[in-house]
Amino acid sequence: MRALAFIALAWVAATGCGNLTAGGFGEVNVYVSGDEPQPSPHPAAASVSPAQSSHAIAVGDVDVSFFAYLRSEDGSGFQLGIDELFAQQLPIDGSEERLLKIQLTPEDRYTEVRLIFTQVTANVVGGLPVVGDVSVDLASNLTVSRVLDLDLSDDEEVDLVVDLNAPAWLQTADPVTRMVDPAVFAALVEVSLR
């Protein structure tokens, strides 16, 4: 964990800390959901078959931990929260959306969000091919990067929603090892603004 924190800090230091002297601050609210309703298609999910990406009625919950960063147009980075963001017992079916962080953020144009996942586990009760404890096979931390179009202005409030699309990647779990390929998980995670 200390090694990850060092890597995360190194990334922020290498890219700068955002345009902190530009003036005002907006507010970024970070939400996570097991499965947002009517998710928008994402090109990265094209390698997953339609059977894998269909959303069955799944019962259970997921635990997830990750670091979140915004990258501005000039290449500087800003961490959302000073520590890891985490959610426990988040419903797989998306029936509950969890607010993880309310972060004052320097006004700037942000073009990328970077999520570094440290743990993804689920307890599947029913509705999916594999029932029981399932994990994304994270031998090391997994970075998921998404293009963003956020022109944050002073006093503006924006919701950043991380949609895990859990039913989709849980369908791909190996029935013996109960593991999910991290590449499949990474392809199916979506991030949206509202």
C-alpha cells in the first residue's frame, strides 16, 4: 500500500498539482455504482462478446478500492481525495449509488480521469453463472484511463460517476478459480459526468 501511495504521489508530482493559482475552485463529487441504468456504449468494451456484456438480474454485492486522478489539458494531475476511495457491499445490480468523495477541485479543463484499482471482489448470491466469492485477478494494481471533457469553473458542482458494470464482467468469471480477467474488467468500467 505504501508503494502504491508513492507511485500515485510520483505521478501527481511528475504532472504537477493542477493549476492551483488560477483562482477559483469547483466541486467534484465522486460516485460509484455496481451497474448504472442504461450504460452508454464504450469502444473499449468492443472486445467483449454481447453475451458477456448483457446485463442479467444479478444479486449480491461488490467491494472496490481505487485511487482517482484528474488530468488537465496542460498535463498536470490532481488527486480526488488524499487517500484511496472505497465502497463496501455495493449492490451488483446498481440499485444503490454510493457517494465516495466530495472534492474541492481547481477550476481547469480536465481531459482525462485515471482510476488505479487496488481491490475488486464480489459476493454473488444469484442471477449469474458463478455464485459465491469472485475477484478480479489483480496481481498488481490496475490502471483504467478514460477520456474526459470537463471544463470546471469556479463554484461549479459536477458529479463524476464510476460505473463498474459488475454484472457484465462477473459473467466472465472462471468457474474454477472464481477470477475475472483484469483486461475484461478494465474494458467494461465506464466513467460519466452529470
